[in-house]
Amino acid sequence: MNVVLLIIIGAAAGFLATRLMRLETDIITTVAIGVAGAIVGGLVLQVLLTVMGAFAGLIGAVLGAMVLIWLWQTYVQKRK
């Protein structure tokens, strides 16, 4: 079941990645890109979380705060 789930997620990730990067590929290549990206991304994220620990939490907090600031500037501040 894990292999099927990896292929489904890989297909979705590959589709999104190829569209964002404006790359035209066939279905097999798209799925392969997505599966490989999921493996690489998962490994990188796991290493970052293991090595960085609390620092990764700080980065997440800063990114979250940046999103909130952007939302505030976009929707709240423009109404004034």
C-alpha cells in the first residue's frame, strides 16, 4: 500500500512541480519526477529537523509570522 500511496503523491507532486516550472513532460516522467522529489524532499526535511531541532522551529515561526504580516498588509491595512 505504501508504494501505491507514494506513486499517487508522486504523481500529484510531479504534476504541480512541472506546471510551476513550466515543463511539458509525459505522465511517466511526471510521476518519476514527483516520486524522486518526494524521496529527496523527505530526506532533506528529515535531516534538517534532526540537525536543526529548535532552529527549524524558529525558521517555521518566522515563516508563519511572515505569512501573517503579508495577510495583514494585504487585507487589513488596505481597508484603511
